[in-house]
Amino acid sequence: MTIPGVCPKDPKEAEFVCLKAFFDKYGATKSPDNCLCKPSTGSQHICQCDIICDPPPPK
């Protein structure tokens, strides 16, 4: 997903920015995980997250 702004320098803050973008667009039920923020052209960045579709099976 491409969103406006630049990636924060702090990796945890960058992950949070991407998590928030996914929550805002898809809702918390999509469970984004392992988010990465990558610079893009101009004043935009790319957020890439794994989406957990199903909860893990019980142990």
C-alpha cells in the first residue's frame, strides 16, 4: 500500500505507521503483522504487511 509521507527512522515507529494504515483501511479483523516501511517516489512510502487470515490452531 502506498501512502503519503516518509518512513520514520525508528523501525518500531515505522512499523506502527504501517500497522495504523492497514487498520484504517481494512479494520483490525485483517490482523496485519511483520510490517515494513519502504521509501517510494516523492513524499510517499510503501507499507508492506503480512495479513493473518485465520487464527493459529489451538495447541
